[in-house]
Amino acid sequence: MAHSHPPQQGGHVNRRFPPVFYLYSTGLGGRKYVLGEHKNQPLYAVTTHAGWSGKADTVLHGGPSPDAPSLATADGGNTAVSSVDVDLPGAAQGSSPSSREHMRPTGFGYTSRHMQFEMDLGAGRREAFEWRHSSGPQVGALGGSRSGWKLVRLGDDGGEEVVAVWASIRMNPTKKFAFQFLGSGLTGVLGERWAVMAVITALRMWDREAKQRGAGGSMAGLG
């Protein structure tokens, strides 16, 4: 299957993220990371926390330092049937500092279960998106694991479009995760808030996978 995304234009999608970027470990206790095209040019810090810490499981910070205020957080999803609570920036200027969205599991089993969320894209338009396990060419092109996840935009007319993909990167001491925007996710028409939602949900899924591997667990959880 051919790649569905158009040629990349400009340097960033939605001004917040590059079209393709990576998660790098900073080596500071194993729970602190940075996002960017290159480790030495970080855009955002990412921190992860254990359940007993009282903090959200996965935090995307609004700058390259882990001391920067959070841009988005994701919490939960630690079992096959539990949802992920996501706190995002306000949808519009003058709105509350953040709003809460939810990502819920659908289906059963690691490869057949999906993670779905809905969100307001502006002008009263609310759409659904679904992370699906994938071993397709879009995931393969990331250069990470042979399998990963693709984010599908679920159209009212039954149409489906892949708007982002991510995959873990194994056997690399610093580079841990690769992410790419595709299609309408790349053009920016879905908005900056959607882009943040796509990234924070992918990071939460990756974090859960990484913690399961570290604990020697199976892929029966969020994955």
C-alpha cells in the first residue's frame, strides 16, 4: 500500500510539532525524556511517573525542561478495560486552562483491541479517532519496531484516513520512540489541540508498553 500522506511542507505541523520526531531518554533516572527531531535540539520534555507518585502517568511539558508547566497529561489505562484521562490546553483563547478528554479501549486482545477518542475540532465539529495496532508500511517507514500503532480518522461517511503513526525503538540507548503525522494530520487542518491529543495519547501508550516490558509483563494491558 502506498503512503497516504502528501509531501511535507514547511517545518512544523500546527507550529507545535515537526512532521516526524523522536522521544529521547535524558538518562536522568529513566523517567525523563525529550521530544524533538534531534536530541540536542529538544522541543518538549516528557516525564513519566509511577502510580503511587500522585502525579499523572505521562506528562508532556510545554518546553524542553521537565520543570516547564505541563502542556498535556495522560493518566490511567493500566488494564485492558480501563480508559485514559487526558487533560489538554483549552480549546479556544479565553477558555479554561485545560479540558478533559478520554481515550477508551474497544475490542479484545493485543492486536485487535483499539484505543478510541473523540474531540471537538472547532466550530462545533466533533470527530472520532482510533489508535489501531499495525504492521503496515507507514509504521515500517519509521525505522523502529516492525509493529506499532496507526491513528485512524473515522469519517461520518464510513471513510477512514490514517493521520499519524508511532512505533517503539528498541535496542537503542537513547532513542525510544518515533512519531509521524500523515494526511490531514500533517496539513494542520485538524488543529493544534488535536495534534497535542495525538501526541499525548501515543506517549501514554508507549509509556505503558515500556513499563510492561520493564516489569516483565505481557502485552495484555494498554499496549
